[in-house]
Amino acid sequence: MTEQQALQNYLLRLADSDMILGQRLCELCGKAPAVEEELALMNVALDLVGQARNWYEYAAELIDDGRDADKLCFLRDAHDYRNLLLVEQPNGDYAVTMARQFFFDVWHYFTMKSLENANDERIANIAAKAVKEATYHLRRSSEWVKRMGDGTEESHRRIQDAFDLLWRFTGELVTPDDTDHAMFKAGIGPDPEQLKKDWFGMVREVAAQATLTTGAEDAWMYMGGKKGVHTEHLGFILAEMQFLPRAYPDATTW
Amino acid sequence: MTEHEPSSVDVLIASDRVPANAHPELLTEEAIWELLDKVLDPEVPAVSVVELGIVRGLSWDGKHLSVDVTPTYSGCPATELIEELIAEALRAAGIRDPHINRVLTPAWTTDWITDEGREKLRVFGIAPPQGSASKMSLLGADEVVICPLCGSEHTERISEFGSTACKALYRCRDCLEPFDYFKCI
């Protein structure tokens, strides 16, 4: 794998994870438990889709095969998607939605914070913008984790169940592969060891305040999203998300 | 057939035309800034795009104009519309093919809103961002937000997000009115 391939791969991972989580959150449009929560979820989704577009645009320029950001997003199939398995997991109850968001936000925050200093100017600029939004998201999702964990008996049970359910998908966030190593070596991506330390550090700190327990760092983990091996959920997400541009490829206004 | 009433499409096309009596070459850079200062943010029409701090710079040689614009949020759905409104205002002043350049750096924060812009937000009923965005802590304490209607500090947050990407929802516990807060990032 050349450095150029690793970079393209890395950009698609960032874009796809933002996009799929944004799409998942949008499923709650019109169905959120309260209007304020709906506003919040849609705003977070909007930030993520906007960031995805920035990453897709850069990826499209580097891949340079005639596909633009829209084509990368709407005309690739599940095995070409590089998102984290965590973000394609169903919304579940609100505890699952917020636990998924929290695990992602911690990863997202530290990753963007590191990419802000990437020696690739375009990446640094996109990340400098994204980190402000990620900080805001993390503040909110960690507050929800604490409120539910340290709340009623039922809210505690639900968020603990959500932590237990989703823990198996978190290993992928902090387990580096060839692409991650190549990006770190190139002075672009975060130090994998540091990212792992930061992620566990903050997750455990918030979990402790929320009176929740987390799984083991060496627990068995589902992996594969970053390589295009997904859980059964992704195909359904793409089917809904990509239907319109695939059915009406010439449409310019939807 | 009755006399032709100009449809909205005609107006749209007309706005793309450079007025015959325009003399853009006489415009100074300052005059162009003043022109842009009349373009209002479509989502928060109390402030102009200049007061909001999203027009980052322009270069003008009497013929060719390039304007640097930065989005407030990565996914701000008004980005394209704002760029179009800016281009439209420039064309109306006679400037042909203004080039709108989207820049991401330095990233916009609420610190870019001018003092005048903050005051206009307050008068409009939107509490301006408090203090400096760079001093915000990640998991820090809630900030004190002053009610734009009665000036009370006795307010509470209803939601971290509001009707647009840039706002949060608050409520005043003295005058009991809900209000928007321009969230501090």
C-alpha cells in the first residue's frame, strides 16, 4: 500500500463514519422522544454530514477518477464503505443512541484534535473546523451518559445495557491497522497508542461519574468496518440512503 | 392577453444582469465592504455577513473581484445560499462574475462576530455568545447567559441546540420568556 492509497483510504473512513452516523441519527427525525432532543440530534447529524462532505470532496480530488463527493457517497456499495461498525448499529432505545454517540464522540474529538496538527494543510483545516463541533457533541453526549447512569434505576439499567451491548464494537476505534500506522508515520493521523490511551481515559472517567461499568480493554471485539466487512445493518442503511440518486441519477434537484 | 406581470423567474434572471448604468470600476474596496455589510444572514437576518465575521477578505482590481467566505458550521445549510446572496448583491452593483472562494481557515468561531453584530443580535432577541470561545472548557461548568429581553442573569438552558446549527434554546426565569442563544464555539 502506497502512502497515497493509505491517505485515500483514511479519508474515506472519516467521511463514511460521519455520513453513516449522520444518516442513523436522521432516522429519528419526527420520532425523537422530545422536540429539544430532536433538534439536537438533527443538528449533530447536520454537522456530521457537513464534515463528511468536506472529507469526500478531498478524497474525490485525490482519487481523481471522475467521481465527485456525491458519487463517492451515493454510488459505492457496502463492501466499499469504510465506516466504523459502531456507527451503523441501530438506534435502539435512547440509551443506545446516546451510548453510541458518546463512544463515537470521544474517538471523534481526540481524532480531530490530532488531525488539526496534520502536516497536510487541507486535512488540518477541515479538522480545525470539525473539532469545535465534535467538542460540542461530546459535551452533550457525556452529560446524557451521566444523567442516565446516575439517574433512576431504570435509566441506569438501560444505559448500562447499552454500554454492554455496544462495547464489542469499540475495539475498532482504537485498534490501528496498516492504514492507521501509515497515516501516523506520514505525520497525518494520530499516534495510535495515544489515541487508545485518551479514548479509554475519558470513557472510564465519564463512566465512573455516571456510576457505570465498562468492559475490558482486551474483550473480544467485532472488527472489519474499516476494511469493508460490515454487520448486516449497513446494507439497509445504504438502500434507503442511496435509493433516490440511484433511481434518478440525472436528478439535480431533489 | 393582459399585460405581462414580471414573474419571480424574471426577477431572478434580471438580478443576474449587470445594470447598464453601473460603474463598478469606480468602486473602492471600502465601498464593496459596505455593500457586503448590507447582505443579511438568511437564517439570522438581524446581522450582516460582515458582522457575523464570515466574509474573510476580498481582492479587487477594478475588474475582477474575489471574496473569501467561510461557513459557520461544516454542515450549515445556508452556506450556498449566503454565497449566492453575496454574488447577487455584487452583480447588482455591476461587478461581473464575482468569484466566491470558500475557505475553511482560520475556522470561524463566535469570536469573529463584531461588537456591532453582537448588539444587533441582542436587540433582535438572540442572546449573543458570552465571552471568548477559545476559553471554553470541554466538560466545564455552564456559562451565564443574559436574557436579551429583560437583561436578567437568571436564565436556564432548555436545549443545547436550537432552530439553526448556530443557536441553543434558553428560558428566562424572571421574565419567563424563551429565547435563542448564539451558541459559543
